[in-house]
Amino acid sequence: MLCAKGLGGVAEDAIRDTLTFVPFRELPPWFKRRSVYLTVRDALEGWWLRAEDAAGDAWRALRGRRS
């Protein structure tokens, strides 16, 4: 059922909950792929947000406004 639902809505929370409590080696192959996908996506999103914050800080420093 989770495989058919994919990411988004309630299924995403259920997939993340399952990945929290079930050892990786015991997951079915499609779940392992989803786990890797989510890990990479979360890492890229974190890097993007940190870069965005750094660019905003640099812009404010150049303009002379510090928050």
C-alpha cells in the first residue's frame, strides 16, 4: 500500500516512521530505494537552505543591515 501511495501526505509520514524503526537490511528493495532517495533529498534540501541563509546574510552585510 505504501509503495502505491508514494511520497506526499500521510504515506510520507508512514514511510519515514517505518524507516525509523525497521533495520535497513530487513526492508524490501523498493523501501531501500525510497530510504536512499529520502536521505539524499533531505541532505540536498539542507545544503540549499544553508546556502540560502548564507547568501542572505552576505547580502545584508553588504548593504550594512545586520539582523
